[in-house]
Amino acid sequence: MKHGSPTPRVSVIVPTYNRGWILKDAIESVLAQTFQGIELIVVDDGSTDNTPEILRGYENLISLPQANRGVSAARNRGIAHAKGSLIAFLDSDDLWQPDKLAVQIEFFEKNPAVAICQTQEIWIRNGHRINPKNRHLKASGDFFERSLALCLVSPSAVMMRRQLFDEVGFFDENLPACEDYDLWLRIGARMPISLIDAPLVVKRGGHADQLSAGKGLDKYRIRSLKNLIDSNVLSGRQKRAAIQMLDEKCSIYANGCRKRGKTEEMAFYHRLAEMYR
């Protein structure tokens, strides 16, 4: 690593898979940060495009290639390799504003009891700026119950203290999608998640390989909710809210199975919901 100090303050982890067409933008936005005490770790999750060639063109990052195992495994490998006391994630199709890290580090210095924070974002879809809908608006503090319906934390906007993973665990590698929803719920059940009300991330969407654009994502949210309910970390109020959301998502997903003629899968989700009523 030639970028940043020998003992970095922040480890930036970029998981990527076949994003050679856009990866450089993400990397350059990290290298252009005004705060320089960082290490940049790019985990190439088995790309078959020109990603390895792109990464070889940089001397000021750590490239960790691996066989394709999914975004959770890629992020987890980056975390395990990280030397910084603070961890920041950047999805390989997103960008940071130049002062993103500096603003978050200053926030942590002023709020030593805070373990995790995120920033606001600028949303770009198919090259055009859009405004998030009201249900996507970010909150600050304890918004666990509101987070049950959909993910309200963005990986690219997060910075967190490294030791937090020792308390809540890593990304669930058994979830091919909604792995971030799962981790933020585990964190939000235990502590507030702070918001810096400044748009320091450019979130780009609309392309075909977005995991969050896939169909049937509630199947993974249901699995996450079940694991969370069974974990015994929830308060009584949190558990009741999680069970209610599990029931709602099972009902919606089972109804979709019925329409597609998947009667066995439909029955499974009906039984799952019934277990917790």
C-alpha cells in the first residue's frame, strides 16, 4: 500500500464483480479524498472481464482476488484484511464526494460514543438525477422498526468502528442479496445509527447487474427476519414488530408463489409465518 499512512485510520473496502466498465470511477473517487490516512482494499469477486487489468494499473491500493463467492464474502474478506480502526464501504458502481471521509471522521471525533454513521446521497438512475420517495428518506437514531420494511442504510454511505463487527458479526454469506438489510437490522436492534445530513455519496442505479434490482428479494428479507427473531437480541417491542413484518412479507411472498403455481413454496411460507403467531 502506497496510498495513505503506514497505519491507516480508515480502511475503505470496495467489493466488485465484472464492473470494469465503471470501477475506475469508484476507485478514483476514493483516491481523491481530502483525508489521506486511508487504505483502499478492492476485493475482486472472481471477475471475468477486464477488472484484473484495471486493478493492476494502480499501485496505491490493495487488490484481493478471490473465486466468485458473492458480495458478502467479498466485503468480509476486506474487513478481515483491514488495518484501520474505522471501516467504510463503497459499492463499485457508486462515487464519493471528495470530503466524504473527512466529514465522517470529524463526526466520530466529536461523537466518541457513536459506533456507526451514514451520509445522505445523490441518486442517479440511468444517468438522470432522481429524488428518493418518502419511504426511502433516511432517519437518524433509533429507526429499527421503520427499517424492517426496507433497507434505509446504504453501504456506500456508511462508516463504522471496526470493533462493531466483533459485537454484531459480519455480513451473512448465506444471503445472496439483502445482506446489507440484514447487517443494518442487527446493528439497529442494538444501537442508534447516526445520519450526517449532507449528500456525500453519488448512488448510481438502473443498470442490469444491480443486486437490489433483482426479483424475489423478500425471500432473503424473510430469512434475515427469521434469523433476527431467533437470535434473542431483540427487545419485546422489537420482536413484536419483527414478527409482524415477517408475517406480512410471508403473506405477500406466498401470494406471489400461488400466482406462479408454486404451491409447495407457498405452503412453506404460510407455515413459517404461523410458527411465530
